[in-house]
Amino acid sequence: MIKKYIPTGKSILELGAGTGRLSAMLKDAGYQITAGDWNSDHFVPRNIVCHQVDCDDSAWLTRAFGTRKYDAIVCGDLIEHLKAPFQFIETISRFLTRENNGGCVFVTTPNIVSIASRVNILVNGNPISFGAGGLEMGHINPIFSNTMKIAFRAAALDCLDVIGVGKTSWLPEKSFKGFCLFCATLAGRALMPRVINAPVLLFVGRVSATDLCVAGRPIGTGKPGHYTSNSI
């Protein structure tokens, strides 16, 4: 997918790089790779520099990566771990090149609106991959598709594509409860055939040719008059 938008040899920044598996694959494919992760000591490849960064800290990100421009930024299963996803997208958009039609950003996150996830919300109260509200998994911020598109727009990025990634496990639990979830999921698929059912969503954005931001107005304020005395 990256090769579709970014030619080999271009520069890529991977944030939330983990052990460096994807960074190594991209380097082997011929890209110039820089990486960042909070647990940078877990990063395995020795021929790639991995900076320790807190991706919720815009100033830290800017100190580490703001001195150059990248052709692409890859964030695999990172944004659901962050307290401020809008701020994060806006910050990293500044690191993208404006040359050659602009740089791209690739963001993946658990698909919380798949049929299986919707059934799980009805039964257990949480989307798939978000547990019961604990911090053990680190997933604290479920991201809807429209939320990501708005975050892109707020950062002056065009959303080029939304793609389902991975294979769906239709039997989440090997139990009677799991079987019931499976049956409900099959019914949901028949009723909502256009829903993306892959476990992960990949969002592809590119620096916009026109500034999409509304200067001086915070995101989410709505149209003038959106809030009235009757709604307070």
C-alpha cells in the first residue's frame, strides 16, 4: 500500500515503531527510515535510528523530528493509545514535505464499527480491542472513521482512502456466548453488507493542495448559532 503512494527511496518516519519490524521491512524495500517510540530500547534493528518520544507531547515530537520534512509518516496502531489524537495528527502533518504533491500519512487503528465490534458493544459494552476499560492493553481512545477524517481535515490533509486490513475472527470466544456472538455477527453482515468488517482500518492522507483549516476557529465548534440557550 505504501508503494502505491510513495516511490522507493523516499524518506519515511515511523512513529509507534515498537520492535522495529515494519521499519526493517520498509528499509529492506529501499526507503530511508527514521523511527520513534516511547520504548525505544525495545527497537531491534541496529541500522535504523529510533528516537525515544512521547507521541502525546507535541513539543517533544517537534524537537525530535521537526528539523526535516518526510515524504511519509507511518503510525501503526498508535493513535488509539493517545490522549490527544487531533493534536497528534496536526503536529505530524507539519513534518510532511509540501513538494511533489505533498507527503502522505498512513494511520491504522482497530475497526470499532465492524459488525463483530458492534455486536461486542451490545453484549459487553466495549468495542473489540478495548477490553473493559482497563489500562493493561493501552487502548484508551476508540477512533471512528469520521473522527479520523475530521482530524485529517483539521490538519489540512486530504483523506485519500480508508481500507480494511487483516482477517476477521468470526468466533471471538470458544463458548456458547461466543457462538451467539457469531450468529449475531452473521445476521449483522446480511443487514449491513457495506460495512468494512476487517479488524483494522488503514487511513491514508496527503497534504492538501488547499488549506482546509478554518483559521481562528477551534475544531468542533460547529456553525454559528449551533449552541443556543435552549440547548443549555
